[in-house]
Amino acid sequence: MADCLSYVTAGSTVKKPEGTCCSGLKTVLKTDDAECLCEAFKNSAQLAGVSLNVTKAMGLCYM
């Protein structure tokens, strides 16, 4: 999921996530951790030192 940070970090001008981001996300979505990931996106203030563009982060699931 670290490969997604360049795309979902607040203020990023990256237009689309890297392929490795998408493959990592697909792996997570196949596990029981997917719900936790979505909650983390919604509550991005809980992520230490990372400010997310929540719209981009939540949109990853639809790419």
C-alpha cells in the first residue's frame, strides 16, 4: 500500500496511481483487512504523519 502514497497524499499532483499500488490494493481487498483500510482512509488523521486526499484514497477501490 505504500506505493499508493504518491497518489493519495494530500496536495499530490499525481494523476493516477502506479500499477504496484493497484496490485497491492487488490491483495488487501481480498482479505478481512479491507474494512479496516476503508476506516483508516475515513479517519486519516489517525495515520501518523500522513495527510490523505480522502477522495482519491476512497476512489482507489473503483480503479
